[in-house]
Amino acid sequence: MTSPDQERLKSFMQECRTRIETALDARLPPEDKLPARLHQAMRYATLDGGKRLRPILTYATGQTLGVPLDVLDGPACAVEFIHVYSLIHDDLPAMDDDCLRRGRPTCHVQFDEATAILAGDALQALAFEVLAADPTLAVPPRQRIAMIECLAKAVGSCGMVGGQAIDLASVGVSLDLPALELMHIHKTGALIRASVRLAVLACPELDQTIAARLDHYAKCIGLAFQIRDDILDEESDTATLGKTQGKDKAQRKPTYPALLGLAGAKQKAWEICQDAIESLNPLGERADLLRALALFIIQRHS
Ligand code: GRG
């Protein structure tokens, strides 16, 4: 990957971050609308924070396939709303019990536990409302339904929430590599995969072989993202991450560095990233942005 590709990615990511911030803001209820405290909590947790990796993936896939970015504002918001809901609930005392997220107090610390639960619930509902009814999502009803089904499957008990259940059950348990991988394919990977797939679904004429290649790419980068997350939890610090560093070890959670060592985990992330990049071969230069994103995912520092 040449550095012009990395430079192009940097400016594309910046453009997407500005775009998604405006799109999220426009779709969130105003903070003075009743029930105001709930709407304030939804806005607090969603706006002005995070890498916006999932919306960026939706936009980058759309860019690769020639889908106009404004068609993808709705799907991009939907994946971010789901992501923020998962972060709010994951931080609750009943789950990870964390007080820092995106460099700020977690939603339940800033507001209260009941408000945080409701804010997560409402963000999840809002994600599906956006897919069902957002006027900028200029696709026929059949495609909207396919998008709703895609996101619902990705976040439900056989996707993200199922992965979280496996995670909670695995604290202090020694998982082997296939079991760890299965957990993360669900917990972190399913939403990342859906972020790519929603853009693919906006392009119904797409050759199915290309769609399958993009799905494989998304599955690989989902896993690579998690491996990098585990590495950063060991190597980085709380200020850089904006969330509590070292929690995996403290909570005796199974991780890639614990199973493979730090060098082994880095090697594994690199191999999976190469697999992701190779799966884009049939797309040629059109997919350079997605290739650069795969590399960003395994090289990121936060
Ligand atoms: C439904 C409660 C519930 C949980 C689902 C995804 C998930 C399971 C929990 C999120 C918590 C977490 C720390 C998961 C591990 C990896 C991950 C998704 C990290 C956070 O994603 P980033 O780094 O966050 O993209 P930002 O803040 O940049 O958006």
C-alpha cells in the first residue's frame, strides 16, 4: 500500500466524520424535546466522539461500488446508533462496569443507570426507524427490508448480543483460539460485517461473487479489529484509548495476546488483514480505500 493511499484514506475519513456527525445530529431528537433527560443522554453518548469506524466502512464500501454517499447517510447512522447502544449497555454495572468511554464519563455515570439503559434501548429503536423510514435512503422497499433484516440479524442473539452473552460467560474460563474467534465474530464482527453489507445492499445489481468477496473482507477486518483492540488493551494507556486500559487482564478475559503472546497476536492480525486485502482483488484499484482501511485497522493507536 503506497502512502498516497493512506493520505487519501485520511482525508476520506475526515470527510466521513464530518458527514456522519451532521447526519447523526439531524436524526437524534433535540435535547429539549420531552423526555428531555433521555434525549440528552442519547445525544451525549452519540455525538462528538469515537472513531466512527463503522459508518466510515459503510461510506467506503459505497464509494467503492459507486453508491452516492447521501444514500448511505441513513445506514451509516443506523450502524453507529447500534454501536453506541452497545457501548452504553456494555459499560453498565451489570456488564463491564466502566466509568470512562470516549474520554468522558460513561452514560450511566453522567446521567444514571436507568436513563442509560433507556438511552441504549431508544438508540437501538432509532437505528431501525432510520432504515425503515429515512427519506434520504432512496432505495425501493424490498431493499429497505433487506437492510432491516441484515442489521437485525447482526445485532440479535445470533450476532452481537449473542457474542456478548458468550463473552460474559467466558470470564475466567480458558477459551481456545477457535472459541475466542467465534465469540468475536459475533460480538464485534457482526456489526462491522453489517456496516459493509448495508452498502452492498444499496447496490442490488452487484455481482454476487463481488458481494461475497466484500463479505469475506468484512469478516476478516472485524476479527483484525478485535485483535488490535486486545493488543491496545495491553500496550496502550487510558488517556490514548479514552477508555480504561488493562481491563481484559484485570477481569481475566480471554484475549488474543493471552493465547498467542503479543508478537503472535500482531502476526495474526497482519495475516488476517492480508486475507482481507486479497479478497478485494477482483475489484482492482476501485477498492484501494478499503485496502487502506484494513491496514488502518491493524495499525491504529486508539
Ligand atoms: C449489546 C451490551 C451489548 C454489547 C454488545 C459490541 C459489544 C457487545 C460491546 C461493546 C464494548 C466493547 C469494548 C467491545 C470490544 C470492541 C469494541 C467494539 C470496541 C469499541 O469500538 P471502537 O473502538 O469505539 O470502534 P469508538 O468509541 O471509537 O466508536
